[in-house]
Amino acid sequence: YADLYENAPDMYATVDPEDATILQCNQTLADKLGFLKTEIIGRPVFDMYHRDCMDDANAAFESFQNTGVVKNAELILRRKDGGRIDVILNVVAVRDEAGDIIQSRSAWRDISELKAMQRELVASELKYEGVVTAMYEGMVHQAADGAIISCNPAAELILGLTRDQMAGRTSTDPRWRTIHE
């Protein structure tokens, strides 16, 4: 089990619930952040976060202190070289016999590739939207059921209808004929 913990694909740490000090971590966390384990253990967990997510990291820690759990918090870890790692954080409490939280079991999953793909998708959608908006030809985007989702400015001019007037209608919708006639 020690080997599984040390070399798991996710980054693990045990954190003190009072002062946020890292009590233990796996080798994966050290390797991904570019630190030695001895450079991580004993430091506040907040030292591991990138400044861009500090408010969210504080909110996650406060939530953990109040509830003993954090689920799927999107945060950013800071590498030793200053680089960023987009992560999902999940935390569960370790409790004593009285039910008090004595430490956390924290797990960060690297979602950097997923976030990069999302950014590429948004960029390509913006590029596509720019091309469609600039087209002289009318273009109407329909859902699988035929309902109009959106259109470009050329379609508005050609049809004499605004995007809002077309939204949700289909070519068989009697309201379409009424407006169009």
C-alpha cells in the first residue's frame, strides 16, 4: 500500500485542519510540483496554490473546517518553477472518537490537459462565431428537433426577423409562417 500511495497518479497530502500545515504527502505531489517531499512537509498547504486561486483555496479550506469535506473544487497548484497545474481537489476528514476533525485526506487530480482542451474549444468556437457573423450568406443553427437556436446577422436581414423572433421556432411552426408572411 505504501508503494501505491507514493506512486498513485493523483497527488495526495494529509493536512492539519487547524493551521493548514502539510503533515505528509506522496511522491507524486512532490514530482508534479518539482519539490522534494522534505520541501513540502511542514509547509502551509496554501504555499502549494497559485496566487490566481487563493480566494478559492481559502474557501475550500474553510468549507473543509466546517463540513469535513470538499468535493471537486477546481483550483490551481503552483510548481516550484512558477508553472501552473489545474487540479480538482477532493478532501475527506479523519476524525477522532469524539468526532472532531484531526486531519484531512486531500487528493488533487491533474486536469491541466482537460482545461487546455476547453480553452482550445472556446478559442475555436470564437473563431467559428467570428467567421459565421462576418458571412454574407444567411446561416441558421437548428437543434436536432428543428428548433432554431441562433442565426447570423445575414440571416436576420434576409428573413426580416431578429434572432429573438426566430429562437425556438421551426420551419413547420405556424408562428414562423405568421411572422414571415
